[in-house]
Amino acid sequence: MPTPAPGTSIERNGRQAIVHVRGDVVVGTARKLHATLRALQRRRDVREVVLDFTDAGRLDSAGVAVVQLAKKGLGRRRTLQLTGLDERKQAAFELAPAPTKARKEPIAVTYLERVGEKVLETGASLRALASLVGSTLHQAMKVLTRRAKLPAGSVGGFVVTMGADAVFIVGLLSFLLGMTIAFQGVVQLNKFGAGVFVGDMVGMSMIREFGPMMTAIVLTGRTGAAIAAELGTMKVGAEIDALTAMGVSPVRFLVVPRLTALTFVGPALTLMAMFIGIAGGMLVAALQLGMRAGVFWDRVVGRVGLHDFTQGIGKSFVFAWIIGFAGAHLGMRATGDASSVGTATTRAVVVSIFCIIVVDAIFATITTLGGW
Amino acid sequence: MTAPLATKGVSVGYDKPILENIDLEVKQGEILTLLGGSGSGKSTFLRTLAGLTPPLAGEVFLFGESLYELPPEQRAPLLQRIGFAFQQDALFTSMSIEDNIALPLRELTKLPESIVCEMVRMRLALVGLEGLGRRMPSQLSGGQRKRAALARASILDPELIFADEPTAGLDPVVAAGIDETLVKFRDALGMSVIVVSHELESIRATTDRAVMFAKGGIVAAGTLDELEQSHEQAVFEFFHARSA
């Protein structure tokens, strides 16, 4: 016979096993009775189990669950009887539902089905993005033609949080980046006696590439993530549904002000990053080569044309819109639970940086091949 | 036998007291309803009783121990003997209903998974959510979420359950189901239940004893019959102005 649980004794009467339960059968102790009953279930010579609760103490849901499991485990051919139940224990057992059949596990999804699902999901997401872009342009046109208005003070507020609050970090990173480019440039160019060209190098790098790119990456981390988190939280909290139900366009109310602010903030921060980066390079050139600031600046102005400057600023507009649309689109696709907001935020950052680098590569290819 | 819950001179509020000098005792196996108008401090008082908001003054005795005098590590085992069903259900939205209900069992006990699953199945059946355990909270109606919250609050068979407006905003049929569940908690599982409610039908279906809060304190206490006979204005308005 199995070893009875402490406080429990087992009496055999032919094919019948009588388990005398003593003490409490509650959350903290139920597993002992569970072990005893499981051992009895495994014995083929036991056809009937009688659980005698005459000397038992308290019984809670864990105790009832153990008895229910034993009933299931004994199956149809063997029986389980309960005796010695007082009124309270009787009531506790009456609450327990009838045992159910084992649940059917869902059929495993194949790899091909997962790929198919992913493709369909991506297609739906791209359609929703296209719809968001269209709707944003439509609402922006309504605002521009004064057929609709933006929430009072919203654009100004976003310009401050997205732009003014980012000035220090963008400025610092650009200054350090300009210095780094100059350090590397001075070392390499000096090998060919061409150290004076460090101004050309820093100017072109900051204006055409690093100014827009550095600003976009900082904006993605600060602003894109914030947009996704804010809109995702609003979606989960049904605030976006509330706007729709009120007949207020969520795109006009939430997306257009953020995109408008980003349209100003992106290029403005980029412009600042370009010049602060050049200043960083200027400092290194002065310290390393003894080059005067005026000479350095003449090299920058002589080398960087208006078209270079236009390309840098043009890219900053595109990067700002990528950040804004990625954040808004993924935030508004958050569904149901808190984790989806975290997922939306992470994806907004990853997708934005990926798209920014791809677009930058396309810009570089076209302008280089086109000789611009 | 020590009362599961008692208060002595408790004042609750935020900047200044909403309720002052409250003495109250909850008996084993009774359903006590806290009544009062909006802003009368019922929910704040309930949170104080459950260890969530410290009182401005006075003491809360939970199972004979002065709750707020205890250090956190000694308070936790006491709090594991109570359950709290919040007004806003407070289910974890990233977990299925089953996982929400099983969470206290998995975190606080060493029960094997087979017993945990059986207990969750039984509790789902008890609150009328059989077959819905794999759904996410967002896939349930408001009434179903409240029932899931009650299931989670009661899964450890606590000696004391707090329920803040468990039937607010629900249709009468769903509300009656929740009332029935609270009565089962008392009758079959021997729990004491403290409910904050405005719903007269629910109050009549469940309450053993009620306490009416108004004017910063308790203005009436007793069985529903006793309260309905009261001439205290707040009590009279609560029972009779609504029925009119």
C-alpha cells in the first residue's frame, strides 16, 4: 500500500481502500492528500476508494480540487465515495462543477501558415499606414484651408517637448561627432599633406549626412518612442475610440499636431546640429593644426554648395515624417493589453531607424549617380 | 474568537479627513455592506481596511494584528489571508483569464500545476465563466471581467474578501449572478465579505449588516431592517427616496 500522508491512514477492505483524512486539507497541506490519492489510483487492485472526512479539519478549494482530480483519475470503472462530511464540507463539494473531458489542444500551426499569416499581417499593416498617411494629409489640408482646426496650443506644446527639450542632447552629440570626424580627418589627411582639407571634410559630412542622421536618431529615441507609447496607451484605454464615437477625427486631433510639430522641429534641430558639428571640427582643427577659425570656415563655405545644404535639410523633412508616421501608425495599432504598448514602442524605434538608414542610402545613391 | 477585522478610531482621507474616528468590527462569515453617498469616503475606507491606504489616525486590526504597525514583511502574510476585488477589475491585460486567476496560487503556494488548474476550473465555474478561461480580459464584457476579478480575489479561499462596487454598472441579471457568488463565498466557504455598494437590489440580496457613512462618520449601523426603519436623513433618503 502507498504510504499515507501524515495525519492520513489507509484501511484495506478487499478491493476497497478507505482513506481516513485527519487534519486540515487546505492550500498548504492539500498536496499530501493529492500524493496519497495518486498512489491509490495507480494500484489496479483498488476498485473503490472511500474518503472518510469524519476526523478532518478545515477543507478549502484546494482540498476540493484534490478530490475532483482523484475522481477524474479513477475513471468510470472505479468509484470514489465521500463519507463523514459535515454541512460546510458538503456545501464546498456542491460548489465544484462536474468533471469535464480533457480539452482539445489546438492543432499546431505549420511554418508555412506562420509565414502566410505574417505576410497577410504585413499587408494589412501597410494598408493601414497608407490610410493613415492619406488621412493625415487630408486632415492637414482641411486645417490649412481653415475647414478644421487643431486643438488649441497643441503644436506649440509639442514643439517645446520634441524640439526645445532636445536642443542640449542634439547639440552635445553633434559637437562630439564634429570633433571625432575632424580628429580622424586630420590624422588621415596629414599623411598626404592635405590637413587643410579637414574643413571640407567636416563641412560636407555634417551638412549632407551626419547632421540629418544624428538628429533623426535622437528624435527617434525621444520623440518616435513617445508618440508610439502615448497613442498606444490611448488606444488600449479606448480614448481613441472615444474620439471616434464623439465624431472627432483621431488623426486630426492626435496625429496632425505631432506631425506638424515634427515638420518644424526636425529641420530646425538638423540645422543646429550641422553648425554645432562644424564648430566641433573647427575646434579640433585649431588645436591639432593651428588652423584659424576664419580659414576653416572659408574651406567649409568654399566646398559646401547650396545643393548640399538643400539635400541635408530635405532629408531632415523626410526623416521627421518617417519618425512621426512610424510612431503614430504603430501606436494606433496597439491592441488590448499593456504589453502591446511596449511592443509598439520598440517597433516604432526599430522601424524608424531602419527606414531612415534605407532612405539615406537611397538619397546617397541617387545624388551620387546623378552627380549632385 | 478574534474578529477578522476591526478598526479603532480610524480617520481616512487625503489632505484632510473624509471620515473620522471610525470604530467597526466585522464578524466571521458575515456580509457587511458599506453605504454612503458619492465622496463619503467608503472606497477610501475600504482601501484602508485592506492595507492599501494608511489611515490618517487610528488603528486597523486585521486578524487581531495592528496592520499598519507591522513591518512590510510581517504584513504580507496577513494580506495573503484577504482578497480584494477592485472597482476597475484590475486584471492583468497581458494574461489570459486563467492565468490571472492562477497567479496567486502560482506565486504564493507550492501546489502542483494539476491542482492549480483544477482550482481555477472550479472557481471559473463558481463565478459563471466556465469555458472562458483562455480568453484575454479585453475579450470579456464588463460583467465577466468583474466576475473574473472576484474569482482571482477568492482563489486562495481568503477569510475576508473586499469588493468595491462589484455590481456597479451591470445589468440586473449579471448583478444577481455576482450577488449569488458573494453569498456562496459566505455560505459555502465561510468567508467574511465587505462590500461597498450603491445598488439597492444587490444590497438586499446579500447584506447581513450595513453601515451608513455620512457627515464624516457612521450615522447608522445594523441589519437592513433596522436601517430601513431609521429616521436618520441620509439613511432614509438612501432607502426611501430611491424606492419612491
